[in-house]
Amino acid sequence: MKRLISGIFILLALSETAAFAQEQKTGFIDSEIIMQNMPEYSGIEQRLNLLSEGWRDEIQELEERIAELEEEFEAREILFTEEVRQQRLNEIQNLRQQRDQLVEDKFGPDGEYFTTQEELLEPIQRQIFEAIDVVARRQNFDFVFDRSQQTRFLFVREEWNMTEDVMLEMGMDPSTVRN
């Protein structure tokens, strides 16, 4: 009898959970498409490209200087005294360290490129999230995912794609979408 009653309770709990799950509404957007169609985003991309090009040039100059010193060292190594040999090796090693530090400072995980990117993209991302919030509340969505990020969808029903609705909320024309 106890098993029958506990079985009934389990069945009721499962059926309530299944009914609740069926009532939930899930949508998705593609923030990459939205950002690529925002005029502000192309300006940010250009600024970041100019910034990174300058740093890449600086890194390239250091690499060329290192290559020159290594070639010169290899060509004349037998002519150097031990003291001069060590000075030249130290100079090459110092330049390598400068190059590595420059790469880390500019392009590392906490580097200037990513810090600047976050600062510049934050207002755009805030706009997108605010529009998502408005659209999701208006259309009674329980969950909204971003398809362009790490979330992988193995199947999506296009009727739940909110990208165009979010673009409309932001005052953008989805008919001119660039992918």
C-alpha cells in the first residue's frame, strides 16, 4: 500500500514537472548578426583593427631586429670573445623577452586589446540585452539563448528566432541584414 501511494505521488510530481516544462517558452537570438548590422559596431571594429595593426607592426619590427642579431651572431660567433658572445646572446634574449612581454601586454587574456574591446562593446551589448529583455517579456519567453556564443544548438525551430524582433526593438531594419 505504501509503495502504491508513493508511486502515485511520484507520478503526480512527474506529470506536474512535464506540464510545467511544456508551458515554458524558449527563444534564441544571434548577437553577431545584430552587432554586424549596427553602424556603431563597424566603427569599433575599425578602431580595434587600427590599434592592433600598430602593435603588430611594433612586434614585427622586434622580430626582424631579433632575426638580424641572430644572423649576425651566427656569422661572427667564432670571432667573438666569450664576453662579447655573452653580451650578444643577452641582447638577443632581452629583445625576445621584450617581444613576448609586448605580445602579452597587448594581446594576452588581460591585454590592452581585449580590455579596449570590452570597453567599446559594452554599450552595444547593453543595448542588445535591453532589447532582448523587452522582446522576451512582451512575447512571454522564459529563456533566451544566444546562438552566436558557445551555446550549441543541435536543432532550432526558426519560429523561436527572436533576432529580427530584437533588431526591430533597437530601431534597426532586419530586411537589410548582413550575415
